[in-house]
Amino acid sequence: MSPEYKVTLDEKPFEVDVKMLDEGGLLVITVGDQSFTMKPTMTEDGNWIVNDTAIDYSVKILKKTGKAITLEINDEERVVEWERVRKQDAAKSTASASKGGLRVSGGVYPPMPGKITEVRVKQGDSVKKGQTVCILEAMKMFNELKTSASGTVKEVNVEIGTMVTPDDLLVLIE
């Protein structure tokens, strides 16, 4: 299984996984073989306080350029380059299906960013038009993601807990 992100900090590459632990915004961030529990909170001025259960870090986003972000962390400027990586089981289908933002006929895509809380189908299942295949939690609401056509499930590219964006192909129906 591949990491969720490839991150470069101080010219050192890291593989990073980010998982939401609970609805309160608590995150488990895994860097290599180490895990950190963190809680990011946006301040009134649009900056962030990130708590790692022991220390608060003040984080300001100074500049975004492509895949590089210049951050100020506790008054120290750092440049972080990052790239989102798809999980291996989803990589082939999603890379070819949504390359350049194109959508595949028979694909089920989320209407907004969120977290998958339920997957109701598996590869090989027969589905009918309008059948719910996944539940997406976004903005404290649960959204049923339904098929646009009847057919057979060719691919399921998500699992419970996966954070998704509108460009992600979740399920492919043939």
C-alpha cells in the first residue's frame, strides 16, 4: 500500500499518511514508521494552531506555489513540497479515469470533499440505476452516492475512512 502523500522538507523525502481519528478533527499522521496524533484548529486571523497532544505549534501559510507551500511554524520559515498519492489499489483506475479532471462514464464521484463512512458494494456486485454505493460525510452531513446506471461493479477504489475530493473515482460501474 502506498502513502497518501509524498512530502519533501529540507530536501528530505517522506511518505506521509493522514487519517481522521474522530469527528472533532483529531488526526493521526504517520511519517515512515512513526505516528503522531495532532489537532489542527484555525484561528480567527486565518492561521492555525496545531497541537500534538503536548505542544501547540503556531502555523501560518505564507505562500503557495504549485506543490510547494511556505509555512511559518513558531516563527521559523519552512518550505514543504507535497504531492498526493493514490492508494495502490486505486492508482491504476483513478489515474487513467480522472486524468486531467475528465470523468469516466459509469463512474461514481463525490460532489464535495469529505470522508467515506460506508461502502455498500464490492467488485463484481450487480447494481441498479440510483442504488447507493457509498456514504460520504461532508460538513457534518451524510450524503448517499448513487449510481447513474445499472451494471456490474468493476472497481471499488475507496474504503471506510478514506478522505476524498470531487476528482476521485470512487466506484466504476460497467
